[in-house]
Amino acid sequence: MVKMDCLFCKIVDGTIPASVVKQNNKVTAFNDISPQAPTHILVIPNQHFKNMGEVSESDPDLAGEILKMASQIAKEYGLDSWRININTGESAGQSVFHAHIHLLGGRVFAWPPG
Ligand code: AMP
Ligand code: ZN
């Protein structure tokens, strides 16, 4: 279940500290260490998957749980506009290969993204 060399697995099991916002038995949310917006929270499956594509294909209910937690947090933070960003693969900007979604809010976002 825990991948020993994975940063986010270690955040889930508490070996590496993080500013955890919300956690249940399937999903963990914590503040991004390098925030790109006033609210920048990562929502991840507790179980190791390499990206969100893998989660969606092998466990669509879990993908739904991740989105649900992001929506709940957006509501709790009082965000009226927010963006969910999923980087899948290096060219799309993925740098940590444990599935995660970015919940961003608190500023105006440009479209199209860079
Ligand atoms: P991505 O580039 O989509 O793979 O996103 C990885 C995110 O993880 C980046 O936004 C990083 O700032 C963030 N990150 C890396 N290390 C940590 C950490 N120890 N705690 C919280 N966020 C982290
Ligand atoms: Zn992992």
C-alpha cells in the first residue's frame, strides 16, 4: 500500500509532516508547500497510484471521492470561484508521481492555462 520512496505516501502515513486540511480513510488534503494562489491545496488518494488517470481507470469511485473532498473544502473555505488542476505526465507539469489534484482559489485565473 505505502510506496517507500514516495513523498506523498509518507505524507499520508505521517512520516513526512504536512499541513493537513482534511483526511478520511481514503483521501488526504494538505496545503501545497509552494502555493500558486491564496488557497492551494493538494487532494490525494491515501493509496499509491502514479497519476489521476490510473485512479480514474482502476477505481472511479475513489476519483469521485477525491473530487468530492475538493468541493467540500472549496465550500468550507468560502470560495465562490475555484480551479481544479490535474497534471498528468511530465510534459503536463507533473513532478510528484503519486496521484493528486490541485485545488486553487482566491485569485483570478487566466484561460487558456500556460
Ligand atoms: P505536480 O507538479 O502537479 O506534480 O504537483 C506537485 C505539487 O506538490 C507541487 O505543486 C509542489 O509544490 C507540491 N509539493 C512538493 N513537495 C511537497 C511537500 N512536501 N508538501 C506539500 N506539497 C509539496
Ligand atoms: Zn505514493
